[in-house]
Amino acid sequence: MTDFDPEKFEDKYANYFPELQRAYKNAFETMNDEFDSSLIHGVDQQILNESEPFYEDDDFSVQLPDDPAERLTAVEIDDDELDAVLDRYVDEIESELRRVFGVEA
């Protein structure tokens, strides 16, 4: 587990890049086990590649890019189903960020 410093998280890619990669990879593996792999790969490569993790108010959050449904061209999925998958995926990433950094919500 990494010694987490919230102030260092402001420059997260310089200070915590390996930990961020690990959290996103762990979340990907969990989601890939539970959902269609082509959907999860598409979401990972076309939506989450532009997501941004933040640490504020003593917890992690993940901001998705604008119009995620328009970004996803790899698979056909209705907007309501995509919203449900994205909500679950973001929850999984946030959970992994807390786990990797040893931060309790």
C-alpha cells in the first residue's frame, strides 16, 4: 500500500501513476469478469481513457468525459444500459482507488 498524501494527488500522474494504473486495471478486470468483454473494452478505451480521478472531501471520485454515449462506437448499447454499466464501473474504480491508496470512505 502506498503512503497517500492528498496534496501530492493534485499532481497525480507525476506522483501516483503506477497506483492509478493498478486501480484502473483492477477495476477493469472485475468489470470484464462480470460483463461482456467487448463492452468493457469499448468503455475502457473510448470513455474511461478520458476520465479523470479526483480526491476531494476525503474521498475519490471519477469524472467522465462529456457525452460518454457518443464516444462509445465499439458496441451497440442503449443509453440506459450504458449509464448503469458506467455507474457500476465508476463505483468499482473509486473502490479500487480507496483500496490501493488505503483511504476509507
